[in-house]
Amino acid sequence: AFQAHIEAALGHALAAAGVCSQEVADEIDAARFKLRADLIAEEEKITKHDIKAIVNCIKRTLPESAQPYVHFGATSYDIVSTALSLQLQTAVRELVLPRLRALQATLLELTDRYADTVQIGRTHGQHAVPITFGFMLSGYVCRLGDSIQALDHLAADLKGKFSGAVGSYNALSVFIDDPESFEKAVLHYVGLEPAPASTQIVPAEGYIRLLDELAITAGIMANLSHDMRNLQRTEIGEVRERFEPGQTGSSTMAHKRNPWNFENIIGMWKQVTAQLINANLNISSEHQRDLTDSASARFYTIPLASVAAMAARLQTVMSKIEVDTDAMQRNLHLTQGAIAAEPLYLLLEKYGHTTAHEVSKQLAHEALERKVSLYEAASTSPSIADYWVKLTDREKALIKNPETTYTGLAAQKARAIYKTWSNSV
């Protein structure tokens, strides 16, 4: 359909240039809607050439007076390269971006809802310092938003070409006074700009950059899926995929509620990333054209379809995510305040302790081993008694109740990100 659309655009440009009548252009345009994929496939068995098969099928629906102007002055990849750009651009705009924006909207709503819901932050799989669940999600709002903007820009920047067999307008120069203006006219009909320089094909870099960004987008969704999958571990249990009536987690272990949607997204990300090798290897085409990218470029649709499917699935599961705030509180208190080791050492340094980090580490490890709170270990430790008495009540509260007093700007940051991106979508 896209290739036939370019053939129709050529007809209209020929009419505008006075090469054929507008009636002929309209007949070519109407003919593209009569094409049948099965008949084109049968024709290609004879021609062994995809574009020639389409051209022959278009001509068969036209009167003899219009037939000479089908594909007039074109080389096959004037059609194929331009159609590929239009196909990818359309898929990004009409399929991928709407689904990504729907996912971002869901994450925005969750960011706002859980901006104040305190959760333990984790680095290296270990308890770090408190954040909020909304803050965690807000990072993905930003990252996804950046990719949405990049995909929109990269899709808009895809180019077409109508510059002939080697890109130097040889054929057009025979019957068109200004071949470059004619090229612009053909592409104008389909909403594309010409590549500043082309050979028989549009340079591959624009496609590669778009596919690279699709892989980045897939990676961001996979990263979120990894996080959500880990938060569903039995030992953590802070979130759950909604378990629908009749749903089964395991064919033998009936108690299981597997995070299978998130795992599916992670698996699809691998396929999108694998296509980067294919795309980047297509950057080379010898001299003005070879066919080493012809078959492999047909796989460019895989990343678009995959990212669209990933976004739809992730949006569905995130819109139904179940958050266990009790589990978040339980995990926050799991170390009995050892997570306050950071503010403890900073406060000791504030009051002049020269080995504060080492002392705080010792006290935290001692508290964990004795199964007492860090506050108890610190407030009764002779080694820091002279410094402890200098702490204000507010500062001591940071050590006693870090779960509520030591959350930094997590909530404010989450709300700021929510506001910024809500206003931009």
C-alpha cells in the first residue's frame, strides 16, 4: 500500500509538471486501491522483482493512455526507500507513540497517587535509604518521556528520495527542467522531505537512529519490568500483578502468582535489542547500491511491532498493579533503623568526628548483629557520647525514625515530575 501510494504521488507530480494530464494522475491514484496482494505475489513469481510486479498490476487496471506514466522516470528504490520511510513514520506516529503515551499517562497517575508512600530504596539489591514508591515510578516517567520525544523527532526526520538510479537525477534531467524541485513535489504528496544526499537509496542512518531509540525505549520498559518483577518476590511482596479469576501461576504449584507479564516484556526487549545488530550492519551499501540490506531491512518492522506490544502490555498490567503498603512498611523497618547509618555519620562529621564513617559502619553492623535499633546502639555507645549530646532533637529523630524523617526530596521530586510531564503530554 505504501509503495503504491508513492507511485500515485509520482503521477500527481508528473501532472503538475505538465508531463501527463491530471486525469491520468487521478487514474493512477485510483488504481492503487484496486490492487490485491495475492495477485501481486503471483506477478512477482514471474517478474522476480517486487516493484515491477506492483507496476504491472497497476498498469493492468488502467487505460493504455495512462499506462506509460506508471513508474515514469523512477528507479525501484525511489519507491522502496521512500515507502519504507513513510511506513516507519506512520507506524511510529499511529501505533507506537499512542501506546507509549498511554503507558506514560498510567505511570503519571501512579506517581501522583504514591508520591508520599514511603518505600525502602535499594542499591545492589540491598536496603539503601528511604524513597517513595511514586519517586521510583517518576524516574520512568522521565525516561519514557524522553524516548517518546526522541521517537517523535526521529520519525519526523525520516527522508525520502526521487533522485534516480544512482542519486544524481540522470533520468529526470531528460524531461524535467528542475529535477530537485520535482523530487520535492513527489515527496510533498506523502509528507516527506528529500534526503540531502542519496544514492539509489536513502542513507541508512535515519532508520538506524530510529531503531536504536526503539531499543532504548524497550530497555526502559524492561528496566521497569525488572524492578516490578523483583518487588513481587515472595520475600519482598510490595507489589502484585492482579490475579484474574481462573488465572493459574503454575501447572503444579498451585500457590504461585507469577509476574509473567513483566517477564514477557523483558523477553521481548531482547528481541528488539537483537535487531540493532541487523540495522547497524545495513549502514554499508557498496558504491551507489548493493542488495545486501534488501532482505535484512524487511525486519525493521519487528522492533516497532514489539515496542508497541510491550507498551500495551505494560500499560495494562501497571494500570492494575496492586501495591501492598503494609509490606513496604514491614521492609522499611526490617533493619531496625540501620538505614540511618548515612545521616548518623554525616551528623557526627558535622560535630567534628574524624572517623565518623567507620564508627557509623561499626555501630550499624553491631546493631544488626545484636538485633537492636541503630538508635539504641548509637545513643548508648561510649565511643560517640561526646558527639551524640550535641545532636538536636530533630537530628536525633533522623536516626530514631529514618523511615519517616529521612526521605529527602522524594515526594517533592515525584510531584514536580508529575507536574512537568502532565503539562507536556
